[in-house]
Amino acid sequence: MTERDTGRDDTIRAAGVVVWRGSPAAPEIALVHRPKYDDWSFPKGKLKRGEHPVAGALRELAEETGIVAEFGRSLPSSHYLKGGRPKRVDYWLARMVAEGSRTDTHEVDDVAWMPVDEAARRLSYEWDAGLLHALGEATPATTPLVLVRHGLAGNRQDWKGDDDDRPLDRHGRGQAGVLAAVLGAFRLTELVSSPSRRCVQTLEPYAKRAGLPIRLEAVLSESGYDAQASLRLATEAMALNRPVALCSHGKILPELITGLDERAGGTRLAKGAFLVLHHAGGDVVAADGYEV
């Protein structure tokens, strides 16, 4: 499992996307040309202050190319010095869904699609070309199953009512707001949640933005948890081959994750964090964990 670092330090943070279209066996890759440097690279750019890397990559892709894409697994990060400071660029693989108009016509003056071999020759930087080698290690065509732990909800001992009614606190509502932007990268088509108020509230901002209902399943709650039923729920979601998110609790998710992917088995998510299981043909081929 890959866990994406969202920590803050002196490092310049940026994010980019290796976006593909066509056949998974012979995909075409989108490259952008920057007139200022006269170079060819993948769509990428610096993160805004406090911006989550996934949200930043999604924004840069839209600004520089106008491409709408469904994000897949993470790719290796690039590390180099920029003006004497360390710079880190996180990358994701993404499948094109639609093309639109780009808004950044100053930094980028051309977007070109080309086969992988041609893209490797056209890229201006060695570290970018290395990402295409990583691309060949597994099928690019995967579907995400997103497992979300609810956001921060105060102290259980301080809550006097039914614990299923305990709401997100101020920090948890902030996490839910970040998730609303980040989950958009995976173009979810279904949202499933424990009926607990804090779980539902964690998905509500994204649900409102995406125009999706939240389906409540008691087997994902602490009071109604059923190990076999929750695993069946998740595997059925994978079988649909559609991007789905499940929101549940810290006491439930490690066992559920183990049942879905032994390699990620026992993963414990912080409150507000999520794990993306990228699956193809019924098998999990990669897993990425993210904090919020």
C-alpha cells in the first residue's frame, strides 16, 4: 500500500497527472508544452496553501488541459531541487472521461496526445520519462473503491446522547469540506455510509456537490456491525465495477480492509482519512492511503 504524504515542511509541493485515453493495452498519453521553458511535460503545478495534493492535481489538470478524468493509482513522486529548495511532485494515473477548454493559456500553449513510446521520446525531463516505466507495471484501467473513516467528532466520553447521534466537530466539518474536493478526483457514482450521524456528515459535502444520495447500511455502523455482511457489501460494490465510497468507523475498517486486500490488511485510518483500493477484474492491484 502507498500512503501519500500530506505533511507540511520547507519542501515546495506540487502535483501532476499522467492522463491516458484509448485502449488500456495501447494508451495515448497527454503532454503539455510550456512556452516559457520550451519543454514537454505532464500537466502539473504548485499546490495552493493548504491544498490537498489530490485536489491540486485535479485542478492543474483542468486548468492546463481542460481534460475531465477519473483518477487511478498513485505513481512515484519526483524529488529535485528548485532554487535551492527541495521540490516534490506527486503524480497520479488518470483515465480521460471528456475533453473541454483549458483556462491556463499563459503557461501552456499546446496539449498533445501520443503513444507511450513517442511520449517517452518527447518528454524533456528524465524523471518524467521514468513515470512511463511505472505505468507499464500494471494495467492503467482500474476502478476505485474508497473506504473513508468519519471525521473528527469530539470526545466520545463527553457526548451525553446516543453515540450514533454524535456529530462532527468543527475540525471534522473542515475535513468533510476537504473530502468534498478530493473525492471528486475519483468520480464516485455511489456513496454508502454507516447511519451514524458523523459518518453521514463526512460524506454530505461531496454528496451535495456531486448530486448523489447517501445510502445507509447498518452493517457499517458500530451498533449494527456484521463482518460477513459488510465484506459482502464491499465485494458487491467492487463487482459493479463502478467508483464507490463506503464510510465507516475506526473499529470496523481494519477488518474490512483485510478481507478485501491482505496486502493492506490491518490498515488503521486516522479520523477523516481514506484508503483507495484500485481494482480490476475483481482483484485489488494497488492501494493508496490519504490523510485529510
